[in-house]
Amino acid sequence: MLGYILRRLVGAVLVMLAVATLVFFMIRLVPGDPIAAMLADAGSQEAREAMTRRLGLDQPVIVQFFYWFGNMLQGDLGASIYGSNQPVMKILMEALPKTLSLALISFLIAITIAIPAGIIAATRKNSAADVGVSLFAFLGLSMPDFWLAIILIIVFAANLQWLPAIGYAPLADGFWPWLSHLILPGIAIGTGFSAIIARMIRSSMLEVMQADYMRTAASKGLTQRVVLMRHAFPNALIPVITVIGIAFALLISGAVVVENVFSIKGLGRVLIQGIQNRDYPVVQGAVLLISAFFVLTNLVVDLLYAVIDPRIRYS
């Protein structure tokens, strides 16, 4: 197991280095000049040239790449070239807790809805409950995150005034202020993913319930609840865990639009602002961090297979 984990970690590092390389060159293909975006019409030509030299943007792209790549290997992602001149690592570390909090709440909302919905749909196939779950899944997949976010703000923040419409409160300010700012964006993001997971649970459980060992368990006189929760559900989890793992990784990247709607300055909003401002170091750092979540989530999912199914062994 340890050897497998080490091999996967080495592979993860190589993937992230490849992502870093692609992002570095691709961001420079986007039309626009970071110096022009920073100075707008306020700077003279001399000021623009001086700023370009100070930031090293007058060097050939390949020289800039090796300089940035070498610093990145030492843990230095550079500094923002737009306005604040803050270290990129500091900007990302300030945004990371907000995105992780939002992803966690969205994930909890998604599985809280999906698990019972999927089990009910599987055990009551072709019933009104099954049709209702299918309809919910269809609506959940059809509604864009930003549209649902706007509807939630209008209903629960503007009209009912139950929850805040924008912003983020750190957990240090108290549990309820932290949670109240995340409920609406969490629902906006988690609804679509709950629909995907619910359909996957239904499909997987229907397949497992046709297995011979399920009929054997039922013939032993076990109650339907025990048969479902002790035998059917755990054995149906392997494909579901794959979807849940991918969904959690997508929650991190999928928060880009919703964070902007709710004015939460997480990784998504930092990334969007970095692209708008042609802030190369910020964009490169944000994409690298998001790619790290994808890679590590896939590793965790693979390890969970062995926990759920003892027959799976990694050598």
C-alpha cells in the first residue's frame, strides 16, 4: 500500500508540473497586456516600459518560464503584478479557507439530499417516489448554478431576509455567522451534484439488489432495512464513491461563478479577477492549487476503495 501511495504521489507531482507548464504558456496566449490593464490610461510610455522591465516581462517567454518554474519548485509562486504586489501564496491562502468551507457545505448538502433520495428511488422502482427523484435529478442538472443562486438571494435574502445575501464570515466570528453565509451558495452548488449522486446511487443499488447474495440475505429472515443498509448499500458504494470524489473536486472549481454571485473572495473569484487583470502569477498559482485538489481527491478515492471493499488490494 505504501509503495502504491508513493507512486501515485510521484505521478501527482508530475501531473501538477505539466499543468503548471501548460497554464504558464496558455495564459500568455490570451489577448491583453497586464501592464496596460494595470496602468490603464494613467501611465506614460516611459512608465509602461519601466514597469515591464521591473516585472521581467521584457524577457523572452522561455526565460520567464524557467525563472518562474525554478521559484515555484522552491515554494515561491511570485507576487501579484496588479496593484497590491502581494505574494501569490498569501493571496491564495487567504482565499483557500473560503472555498474549502463553501465546498464542504455544498458537499454535505449534496450527500444529505442524494443518499436518502437514491435509496428511496431504488427500493421503490417505478413508484411515484422514483419518478419524483428522477424529476428532481432532471431539474437539478438543468438549472445553472448562477441562476439558482440569484433565485435563492431574491427569495431568502431580499424578500424573507432569513440569510445574508453576500459576503463571508470566518469561523472565528462564530459558527452561525460562518454557516449562515454559506447556506445559500452551498444550496446553489450542491443541488446539481446531489442530483448526479442520487441517480448514481439508484442505478448502483438496483444492480446490487439483483445479486444472488442479496436473495440469500433475504432468505435468512433479515429485515429489509438490514438487507439494504448492511448488504446492498455498502456494496453499491464503489461506483458511487468515484462520482462523489469527482463531484467534490468539481465543487472546488465549480465555485468560480457562485463565489462571484455571492461576493465571496475564494479561489474562484481570485482566479476570475486574475484573468481579467492579466495577473499571470495569480492565475498560474490558482490553477495549480485547484489541479492539486483534483489529483489528491482521485488518490483519496482510490484508497477508499480498499476501505469499502476488503477484496481490493494495492501492491
